[in-house]
Amino acid sequence: MSLDQGLRNRLTQLLSEVECQSAPSPRLAADARRLWARLGGFIAMRVAGEQADLDGLELACYALQLPSRQNRRLNLRERCEQAAELMVSLIGDEADEALLDRAARLLHEVPQKSPMLDDARLLADAVNLEDFGLIGLFNHAILLSLAGEGIEGIIASAQKREQYAYWEARLRDGFHYEPVREIARRRLEQARRVCKMLQDEIG
């Protein structure tokens, strides 16, 4: 079962309303669709078994972008908690209560070390994969640039993460399913090659 198109349109509208921007922005809705497409790929691979709550997962993908409308940097637990709260407050009168409950439970379980639901583990893996590869590198570069950093700062940050074995820890602790962990490894190697190219360019 897929999410109702009217509800999907309403969420897209909400995600276009970003604070400190005078014009609607398509970025967050695009992020939600990309996250949902990634989950769809995992489901097709049967990473987590046969059954999945498709509409609950899709709603959670959209809800996870709602806190970003305020342009604040949050850790995963804060992001999920705010996502569940905003989802209920913004569309509580427009969505089926049972669907809201299922999506909220998924969101609350995602930051847990060992989520009880397969769907929550799958969603957590999809969210954590966002940090790996070129997309993760570009998103990190955007955050650093907003803090006033340039190319040198991006390279220095990448080197510090390598020095402290940041990525090894993320690969070990950030995924519940080995096929997703393997995708993360491949993406990480791509990002490392790009960082090396940047370093060579300014060296």
C-alpha cells in the first residue's frame, strides 16, 4: 500500500516552506523522495525479509525532513523526536490515526541501538547511508561552508575523520544489515578518492 497522493502533496508543500527563505524550496521534498527510493531498493533486495509497512515507511521518510525546515543541525535522536512531533502537529488532522501511530513508532525506534521492528532497522540503515559517499561529502561540505570553511577546511575535516577512525566506527555500529553496510563501504571509497583529488588539486 502506498501513501495517499493528497497526503504526499501536503507533505511536499510543508517541506517547501523553509525558514529564512522567501521562495519555496524543493530540496527537502527531494531528500524525502530520495530516502524513500533508497528504502524501496532495500525492500526489493529483501534485505529485511518479505513484509514491509510501505505507507508507514514513506510517511516516516517525509517526516524526517520536517525538522530541517528550521535549518538547525540535529543529531539522529533529536531529528527523529522532532520529526514525530511535527508530523502529528502538522498533519494530525489530515492523516489516518493508525498510520500516524505506525510512522511515529518507526521514528522513535530508528535511533535505538537495536530497534525492535525490522522496518525501523531498515529505515535507520537508509538514513545512516546518507552520510556516506559523494552525497554525504557534499552535505558535509555545505555545513562547513555555512560555518565559514573553504576547501582546506573540508580536507582537514576529512583527514581528522580518517585519523580518528570515524568511518570504521560508523560502519561497525551504524548499520543493521550487511548488504547496506557493503554499499556504505563502496560509497566511502568513492568519497575518499574525491577527497584525495581535492587534496592533490590544492597541494
